[in-house]
Amino acid sequence: MSDSLGKLFVVISFGESHGRCVGAVVEGCPAGLRLDEKEIQWQLDRRRPVAGRARTPGSTARAEEDRVEIVSGVYNGHTTGAPITMRALNQDVDSSEYEKARFLPRPGHADYTAYIKYGGFNDFRGGGRFSGRITVSFVMAGAVARKLLDRLGIEILAHTIQIGNVEAPKANLKKVRDNAGRNAVHCADPDAAARMVKAIAGARRAGDSLGGAIEGLALNVPAGLGEPMFDTLEGELAKALFAIPAVKAVGFGAGFLAAHSTGSQNNDSFIVRRGRIATTTNNAGGILGGISNGMPIVVRVAIKPTPSIVRPQQTVDLRTITPATIEVRGRHDACIVPRAVVVVESMMAITLCDFALRAGLLPRVIK
């Protein structure tokens, strides 16, 4: 397996869905950064099915506390320069349904591919290493990265722009800041948020699930981040985002709409704004030639519907190689999009932090 991400800010993810714990090791974090478990916990709480006063609609009944423990790399409230190890115990585990269907790969899951690649030795319970639960480690590491990016004034936001057939209208930055954290689906438009909640509830009642889309924004990113030709900024961001289970498409700026445009429509004209070079539009999504151009980085991420549904589905018995039927039981989200919002932010933060270190924008020791 390849479980590390980054060149200078290196994140190593570990753990399985029904194993003892999940966690992350962060290498390369400068010494002297003030870091408290409460700051990491705040981000982890945003990922939980119960966030603040609202429960994520259609969410799993699995109730993990996701209580972070910093095991190494922090002393007297500051990073030491040594690897930062963080973990959260898996305390609400029920593997019974997975044991029953051990040799019946669930459609849409990595059960079959993992079985083939690892010769059946993979931990299949709850999806094991391929479960959305491993994103706990992404959020842990992302919280550290965000602390470093704060020093550069870089702000990272994400919000839900679509669930099923419900699409939110385009939202300005103020609406994203003001509204996305105030509803259970993390949508910047309250009316669309209410319709999204109803759509998820309807899918749950029908024994089905929904996918959707998330928009990620990185603000105040300086021009010049990125290492062409093979470590381009959008390439590494896409790599990080595709590591999130259920992500099936990533697009920057205009994305696929650029294929329908002309050059005169798609080009972003350069101007001077308050003494700095900017562009009149942002179809490039803040990246040109694999390098940040100083405009906001805009990325949209498509999330597939949760594969675990209670409706009967066709599969194959891996022991006999004969047709079989499976009805997936257990505790699952009818839509994972709302819980993935903070994960998208975290992966963006990890990637941008790595590039900031590579560009020499962050010191090795913070005083």
C-alpha cells in the first residue's frame, strides 16, 4: 500500500474501519508551532454525523467520539520538529453483518478489488482500509496544516453545492462564510439546504442513497506555488482529493465547461487591482501551467452515492464463483457529501502546506 502523501509536509495515514484505531503521522511540521488537541478536535467534530445542534441527515447510526490523542511530536503545547502522531480509537464497532457477507463483494465498494490485490488477507470489516472512516486521519493532518497556513493568511473553505438533483445557486464568499456552517448539509443557500435534507430523507426511506458535489476554495494563496511538470499544483491537489473514498471527479475553475467555451470566453484577462496583478474572471481556478496565479483556487469534487444500500443487488460468491444476491445491512450514511466537506478542506490544506514549505514560505522553526 501507499499510505503517505507529500514531499516536505508528509502525511502517513494508518488504521482500518473496525480495527483498534485510525490516525495519522505528520512529518516535516516546523518546530515551535503552537498546537492543542482542542484545535484538532474541532475539525474532527465537523466530520461527525452529529455536528453542533444538527444531525447530518441520513447519517450512520455508528456513534464514534473520534476523540483525538496526540501521541508524539508535541511538548508543552508546541511542536518539537519530531513526527506528530495522532490517533482516535474505534469504540463503536459491530462487525457481525460484514462477517456474514465475507465472500459477497458489495457493488460499488472496493471489496472485490482489495480481495484480489491482497489475496483475501485484507481487513474487510466495514471496508477496512477503504472505508470512509480513514478520512479521520486526513482531518487530523489537515488541522495541523491549517495552523501553518494561517500564518500565511491562507483561508480554506468548502461547501455543498449539490446533493442528488438539488443544486444550490452560485454563492458569494460572504454566503459561504455565513451560512455553510449553520445547516446540517453545509450548504451556503438555506433554501437549497432544506431541499437537500428532504432529498436525503427520501432516499433513505426508499432504501437508496445519493451523491453530490462539493466546492473547495483556497483564498489568499500567493502566486508561484507548484512544481511543473509532474508535481503541478492541480495535479497534486487532485491526487489528494481522489484519495477520499467516493470521489469520482475533480475539476478546477470552469472545469468541463471549458470544453464548451471559446478562447475569448475562457481566458482570464489580467488587470491591476490595488497594486497587485489579478484577473477579471477565474475560469482557470487560480492555477495556470500547474502554478498558482494569486487568484482564489476553486475546485469542485463529485461524490458518488453511498454504495451501501439495503436494496437487493447482484453480486458473486467469491468461494464458488457463482451468482449471488446481497442486501447490505449494517450502519451506513444515505449520503456522505455533508460529512466530506471538512475532508475536502483538509486535503486542500495538506497539499497547499506541502507546497508552501517547498517554496520556502514557512520556516523550519517558528519563534
